Amino acid sequence: MGQITGSVVRLFPGSFMRRITFALLVYLICGLATLGAAQPAHQRTAQDSLTAELEALRDQGYFVGFGVAIVNSKGALYQHGFGFADAQARTPYSIHTIQNIGSVSKTLVGLALLKAQELGKLTLDDSVNKYLPFRVFNPRFPKVPITLRQLVTHTSSICDNDFYLSKNYYLKPGQDVTGKPLTFEDEQTFIPADSAVALPVFLQNVLTLRGKWYQAKGFLARRPGELYEYSNVGAALAAYVVELATGQPFPAFSARYLTRSLHMRASGWNYGEVDFAQYSRLYQSPTVDFPYYGLITYPDGGFISSIADLSQYLRELIRGYQGKGTVLRPASYRELFRPQLAPGNFEKRNERNPYSESYNVGIFMGFGYTGFIGHTGGDPGVVTLLFFDPKSGIGRLLLLNTSFADKAGGAAMYKIWDTLGKYQHRVGG
């Protein structure tokens, strides 16, 4: 602009110069304003079209409510809630509605472990028995240490036994459960709150030889470190080690070093840490709601959050992958996103579902065979997908408050997901 004005000064004298300079300035300002308005209008059109398509999918009736987001390294490009957080009360599902997010919670455990390593409190290749007050080992390989790295890559040989299903999910006290399902998926049961034990007690009971819930099938007949076997108990054990190594309760540690710095103010690991008035009902089907519940092994699936907060989290993951993260150092992010396993670590690799995280794994960070990075989550009334494309730097987020048990429900879920993908390059520019 200065160069343009300077050229005009040399060519035109006095008042004529002032008039043409003013006219030029008006032209440039109006032109820039027109360009600025056109771009948001284009984005708004794409966003409106995306909203309409997602509304139509919601109207199919498979889900009571859900929230979605499209995110890049700068923030959320699109966020929206659909349907209801409470169908009976007609409470809308919004981007600020909160619910537990299932196994996407494990990714926060991965970040917490790496933060503890940065603080000098542990290293990933430590044996878990360096920190535990009870001894954990595979009975078929008693002298082979189980390490933190094996826990976070699901190669520890620890499995989820029958008691994980029957002793883990407990009812939130003070609610009326009349007419609500207290069992789900045939084997899993909600237990009364006064029957729930603390996480360390649960882990000792299922992982040690003298534990009352110990089963031999709680360990693979394979050497620790050899084979990928997804383990919820292993994830909970990893979080407990963070607690022991740092001397801080795991929820407090993750709040201090992760969620607080990311301004995830609505999120937490239990009902006491969040505004319960914003909590969604969770549904077994569009017409049957579950009772409110918690998990004893809360680090493996019990994180409570919203679309708004998870968008902040996904932005940080994208930035971390790009070397611009704030929660961890660049070296820690490289470790988080480094595929840790080889083909020999798998009996079967999932090459059909591009959004399964079980093709390879970083530090509780999953990789689909197509290269997408993130995690899925599922619990009673909960379905979560959180992934980003490392090539484009764009991520997607889906949070459902309704279970589905048939192909039609699954197809509807993936249609929502694919619709987000169709618009992800259009809503931001």
C-alpha cells in the first residue's frame, strides 16, 4: 500500500492526489471486504449442506443424539449436535453435552505416561513391578517382566477375564433404575455402587494369583511382548502406574498436565469432576435408556467430555503430530505417533475397516491400515470415533449416545462419518 501511494505522489499533485488516494483506498478496502465476505459465505453454504445431510441421517431414527466435529491444527472447522441428550425431556444434544467416550479415553493415558516420563517419574521400558505394591506376571512366563511399553501397545499378554465384564460397571448411586436394563450384551452386568471396589483392589483381584477374581485365561499363552491382544485391564494398570510413579491421583495428574492446559473445562474422569446437568442419557436403543453408570477401570473408557472439549484435544493431537504441540515435547509426540509393532505381533490384522485402530499402535494411539491415526470407543450407550489424516492435517470426531446392534445401525454410523469426510475440505475453505 505504501509503495502504491508513493508512486501516485510522484505522478499527481496536491488535491487530485488526495482524491485518487482516497478512492484507491476505498476500492481496496471494499474489494478486500468483498473477498472476505465471499469466503465465509462459501463456508456457510457447505456447513448448512452438511448440517442438512446429518439431520436427515438423524431422522432415520437409529440414534437418539450425537455430536460431530471437523478439526484442523487451527481449531474446529465445524461442530454440531443432533437429536437429544434426553429424549423424554426433549433436551437437545449440543456440542457442550457431555458423556463418557469409551476407549478413546486410553489415548489420554498414553499422553499421561509420556508426560510422566518427561518429568523423570518413569520410563516406558520399566517393568510394572518396579512400581506396583503387588506382583503381576504371566503365570506361563513368570520370569519375563511385563513392561509399560507392552501395556500401551497391547502386547503385555494381559487379557480381560470374565470378571472384567461382571464386576467393573457400577450404577451411579441415587437414581431410579426401575425398568432400565441392568445387563447388556448378555454377559455384562451393572453392579450396585456399594459393591464397587477401588481400582487398585480390582487390579490386584484380577491380576495376582491369590486374587479372588483371578483366572488363568486372564493371560495369553504367549510370552509378554510377542502378540497384540487388546486389553482394557492393561490400560487401567498403566494409569495406576502413573499414579504410583508420580504420587498423584491419576485424575489430578491428567487434569494438571493435560486437560487444564487444553482448556477442556467440561471434562473429567468421574461425575464429581463435571457438571452433571450437562450429562447425556445413554441409550441401549432409541427407545430404551441405560441407567447412569461408572467404571472401576475408569482410565480404559470412563473419560467424560463433550464435542467442544474433544475438538480442543483433537487439535492438540494434530499439532503434536506436526511438531507444534503444547502438552508434550516434540520427542514425546514422535514416540506417541511412532508405530511400535511389526506384522509378526499380530495373528490377524484388520485390513477391512479403515477406522479400526488395530492395524498398528503407538502409545495407546491407533493406526488404521489406510494411515488414519486415532481411536474408537464403545461402551453401553456409547460409540466414539476420533481420527485424523496425517497427510491433510484434518480430523473428524463423532460421539453417539446410543448403542447399535445391527448392520443398519452400523451403516448409519459410517454414513455419518463418511459425510463428515465428504465435507471436511469444504467447511474450512
